[in-house]
Amino acid sequence: METITREHDARQRTAAMRPRSAVADLRSDTVTRPTPRMLAAMMAARTGDDVFGDDPTVLALQDRLAEMLGFEAALFLPTGTMSNLCALMAHCERGDEVLVGQKAHTYKYEAGGAAVLGSIQPQPLEQEADGSIALERIAGAVKPDDPHFARTRLLALENTFAGQVMPQDYVRAATRLARDLGLASHLDGARLFNAACAQGLRAIEIACHFDSLSVCLSKGLGTPAGSVLVGSAGLIARAHRIRKMLGGGMRQAGILAAAGLYALEHHVDRLKEDHARAATLAHALRSLGGLRVVQATNMVWVEAGDDPQRDTRLLDQLVAQLLASGVEVLDRRPLRLVTHLDIGDEQLAVVLDAIAVVASDCRI
């Protein structure tokens, strides 16, 4: 109850300090608006009825991502949460178990859907800072073939995790271990293209190690909605049925799929701009002193340093100044600031000016 109250109070403080119109929004990369050219592509989209399987633009998007990521088939879904849930339910039967990080999105932030709707038992495991799970923990968590235990069927990983990139050596080792243990592997790759960009890789070089993968179109790629699940033809056929069961079938969804096709063509290479602006933002925040600042791809994490009382006041001052300057942030700890398609140099300058005001006050 105390945690819920703190979250409510944080939202109330944020709302009270928020200006009438935001100049920049650093809450998440989900807040982007479609660009004029993306909107034009959406308006021009050829549509059918995707529940009947005849929306040509949805089919084109699915084919494009399946080919791009090296899979047999793909399925367009309204959200990443539904995409992950369809994947877990397609891999597992009732009473089966998935090994997953204790802070992973599929475990912590998707309302327990796998357990509630799929009767799948999650086995949460401790994670490292980059989201990886020690190989010995994975191996030690697999249950023996005994009627007393849930059947361990799946390893679920996340990349990026809180903006952190999972090293390729680990990805190869973990998925190889899963296969050796008789497990399938699924990647929550909501920000897959951020991970690939940060490592100078093609997305397929990460995707090829997994049996299924969910990629979000409405985060770094800047579409209004939608995620795509890729996998074998058999797995996607099962996921298709599950999508219908969950109410995820959409009709003239080509309007949304057209935004995804546009984003794959125009918004992948530019992710490096988001990462560069996040690095600039992190450098400015470090000038305040006292705060712990970590930049990971397009995210900057800020928390109190060695003097919690003093540094918490500094962090509160920073949040107040950002909000007063028209910069939207979520007043949570640690503070997360996210760069994205709608944060250009002009918006970044407003953020940097607000930080400079706080830095000046600190020197007085």
C-alpha cells in the first residue's frame, strides 16, 4: 500500500508542476507522434480485413519483418504485451514453465498475463545489470522430468533491458544452453533495433539466435501502435489463434501497418541520433555533481549519489526545473529520461538549459 501511495503522490506532484504545453517529452519513446510523411503513408495504405487475412499492407509488413529478421513467418499485433503473451502461450502448454528475469518486462510489467491467461508458471531468476541471467542460474532452474514439477519449456530474455545492450557472446551462449537443455528461447526485443544500432549490427544478427522474437514498432521506430511477433510457421499459426482468443484481431489494420513499413524504411538508421543525444544529456547531468548518471542507448538513468539526503534534494530540484521549463518527465526514482524521434536539437537545447539553471544554483 505504501508503494502505491508513493506512486500516486509522484504522479500528483508531476501533474501539479506540469506546464500547460510541453516543449519536450522525456517520459518514454512511446510518446512520439507520427511524422507528416508517416501520416501520408498511413492515409495512402491499401487495406483489407486482417482477420480474414487479406489486408495487403499487413501482409507486406509481416513478410518484410520475417525476411529482415530471418524467420519463416510473422504476426502483426496491437501491443508488445500481447505479442509476448502470444509467444509464451504458443511455446508453452498449461502447467509449463518459463524461465525469465525477475525484472523483465514479460514478468514484471505485463500484469501476470502468462499465468492468468496461459496457465504458464513463470520462474523469475536474478538478473545482471544488462538483463542477462547467469548461465549456471538458467541450468540450475530447469526442473527434472518428474510429475511433481512444472515442465520447464522456455527461456525468455530481453534486449535492450532498461536501455542496456545484452552482449552478443552472452546471447549466443544462453540460447545454445537453452537448446542443449531442451528449451525454446524467446526474445522480448521491443527495442531490438536500438540494441543492433548500439553494437553496429544488423538486427538479424541478434534475432537469429532465438526461436521467436517480438519487436515493437511504437517505441524507437516511432509508429502510433503495433508490435510484430516472428517465428516458425507453426509457432506463428498457433500465435494467430491465440491472438484471436485474446481479442487482438483487427480489421483494416493496414493503416497501422503502413506506419510500420515507413518506420522500417526511414527510422532505423536514425536511432544513432537518439543515442548521441542521450549521451549529450548524460554529460550535462554529470556536471551537476553528486548524482549517479548512466546512459544506455536512448535512456539516461539518474539517481542520488553518495550523499542521499543532499543528492535527493538536487534530484528534486532538477525535476522541478525540467517541468517548469516545459520538459515532461516521470517523477520516479531512479529518474529515467528517454530520447526519441520527437527530441531534436531544439528540444534538447531546452533540456540542457534547464540543467544549466540547476547547475548555476548549485554554485551559488
